[in-house]
Amino acid sequence: MEIVSYPAIFTPKDNEIQVDFPDLPEAFTQGKTMDEAMDFAKLGLAITLNDKLGHFEDAPTVSSLEALKQHHPDQIIKMVTVDLEQY
């Protein structure tokens, strides 16, 4: 198992929830519900990190959840956790 966790910002907009990873801007996604957005966030995180690691790039440093919440007090910020070996 290769478990990783990164914080993501979930933003309700136009009848969907947009998901952005501050540490991995290329791993953005969206969903119609919070559950769907989280599922797609896990998939996007896994694909992006596996691609980076497959090209011998280092995984980015994980931002502090608390620091992000202080910088974005009105946003929904959650940790997204995946097992990279499942993707």
C-alpha cells in the first residue's frame, strides 16, 4: 500500500462542486455532489501523482491543512487520501 493525502479546496459553483489541489494544480476536477466530487478528487490525485512518480518527478510537499484553512476561511477544505497502488 502506498497511502498519500493532500488537501483539496471544494468550491460549490454553478450546480456542481469544483475541486482544486493547491499542491497539485493540474489535479483539478468537479462533481455534482460532495460524494461525487470526493470520488473524482481521489481519482485525479492518484492519476496525477502516479504520472509524476512514473516520470521520476518528486511528489510535491503537502501543505498544512490548518494553514490552508487560515488562508481560505470561507472555503471547504478537506484532506483527500488514496492508495496509489489501487490506481
